[in-house]
Amino acid sequence: MADNAEVYKTIEKAKNVSYPVLVPNIAGFENALKAGVKEIAIFGAASETFTKKNINCTIVRLIIFLFFFIFFFIFGMD
């Protein structure tokens, strides 16, 4: 998923079409913002094994990550 932002920057975007980018972590979120992404998709899991294999973090770290997004969308980054 490291190249999601790069793909977003290079595709031709049609009017009235949504182009969400899957963001699995803070670095992915920052890259998406730099690329001008207007919509993101985040995901989580209830299984420690799934989370470690697919998101490369623990559930506790994932929860912190999700709270970051909640804070960001309520208060912004400024």
C-alpha cells in the first residue's frame, strides 16, 4: 500500500466520482494528504493475528491510530 498516493496522483479522475484511498497507518495518511486525497478509508480488526499480518501493528496501536483520526476530523491538524 506504499504506492497508494502515487497511484492517486497519476490516475485521470472523472467528475463526480469518489476516489478513496486505503490508509492503514499514519505514514499512509500523511502521504495521502500530500497527494491531495480528499477521501480515505481506514480499517481495523478484532484479531491480534489479523492485525499484525495485515496492518503490521497490534490492536492497541490500531486503536491509538483510530483515535488519531477521530481527533483529526474533529479538531483538524492545525
